[in-house]
Amino acid sequence: MATTSRSQLGTKSETTSVRGYFIVLLATALLSLTGILIKYLLVDYNMPPLNLAFLRVTIVTGALGLALLLFKRTYLKIQARHLIYLIVMGVVGVGIHQLAWITSVQLNGAAVATVLVYINPTIVALVSVRVFGERLDRTKITALILTLVGMILVAQIYMPENLKLNGWGILIGLLTGATWATYAILGQIISRRYSPWASLFYAFLFGALFLLPLQLWAGNILSLGTQWSGWAILFFLALGPTLIGFGLYNVGLSKIPASVVALIATLEPVFSIILAYFLFGEVLALPQLVGAGLILFAVILLRPKMQQVEVN
């Protein structure tokens, strides 16, 4: 009887891991659309980056808050002692991350900024060993190395024209990785106690509140004016890839280790490059293809292994 119970628990745990793995893959695919949509808004509609970040976060907060209020009001109940986690998750993981990312792209260029933001799997892996007691085994170390090399190749950081490094640029770039790692780590802590959708709502709420004074100081909140097609893209960006993508990312954090989630998420730029090829005809260089392959192989290394369980 005891053996049967343990076997059932093991099978249930493995099934949860497999489900979480594919949920994070889907979340990453959805989040990869954000780069394409943001490119449209920044280039074709001349939308200020701060305004885009603020409105994107605010629309997600309003829509999700209304949905929870109407259909899952109990999800909004949070114990006061856990509020600090959500505040830090929102201010650092959403608000400061948005500002740091925009600044890093401006100082370093998109290629270098992309590599620097994806130091977050290393941060998450190291912190998870201490906080969650996760094992940093040979598979994870190999996946981390493959991911780093893959990101360098995908972003073409080896090309001199992509190296616009300076002291502040490097620090801000590293900050993007640290803030994104903060979101993943705190997200896993909160996901053990509350619905992933509740943690998403409060994180984006506090992120929006952090960005609000900066947006008021900058002015021009409704920068899109009467460009209704731009508003349509913005709302699709917020309610589609952002809301659903981040929501599924949070669900994944409740099912598999944060270190594995962070590594799977490095597929996002790979998906973006593939989309850019089909949508804009952007040609992939051979090193980019090799880098994408390395990242994909790293994610495959981390796949959950379903074991045959005997029931006695």
C-alpha cells in the first residue's frame, strides 16, 4: 500500500513537471511576440519607450484586476506579511526591469542588451541552490554554458559593430538580468501560496504604480493620439502576449523549479528571430542558427524525464 502511494505521488509529480515544462515553452513562445509588436509601436508609431512600458503594464493591471474582481474575487486576498514580496516583485521585477531594459538597449545596442539580460538564468540557478535547496547538477551547469554561448551567437555579440560597451552600459545591462531574476525567484515563492494570476496582478499593479510618477513627469501619456491602429496593437500586446504570456510563466513557476523556468525562457529571442525571418524576411546568419540550436539543445537537456513506475 505504501509503495503504491509513493509511486502515485511520484507519477503525479512527474506529470506536473512535464505540464509545467510545456506551459513555460508556450509562455516563452507568446512572449517572443512582444519584441515584434514593440518594434511596430516604437518605429512605426513613434511611441516613447517609457509611455509604452507604462501603458502596457497599466492595461494588463486593469484588465486582470477587473477579471479577478468579477470571477475570482478570493484570489485578491493577500496576507499582509506576504505583501512585501509582491511589492518588490512589482517594483523591481516589472517597473525597474522595464526602465533598465530600455536604457540598456539605448546604451549597449539591442544585441549586447539581449545577452546581458539573459545572465538571469545563472543568477536564478545560484540563488535557487541557497533559497530553494535546488541541486546545481551537471545537466544544469551544461545547460547554463550552452545557453550563454548560444545567446552570444544569436545576438552576434562577437561582431565589432555590436560592441558598444561602456561602464554604465554594462552595469545597467547586468541590472536587467538581476531584475528579471528577482521576478522569477519571488514568483516561485509567491506561487506556493497564491494563484499565479493573483501574483501577476499584484506584481503589475505595483510596477504600474512605480512607473506612474515617472510617466507623469515625462508627460504625453496618450502619445498615440488618434492613431487607432496603434492603440489596437498596444491592446493586443498587453492583453495577448503580455497578459497570457506572463500568466503562463507564473503558472510554470508554480510547477517546476525557477532555475529551469529561467533557462527555458532563453528561447524567447530564438523564437523572435524565427518570427522576424518569416515576417520581415530578416536572414539568419550561420552563427545565429548555431546559437539557436545550442539554446534549443540546452532546453531539451532540461526536459522532465518520465520514469516507469511499478505498482506493487
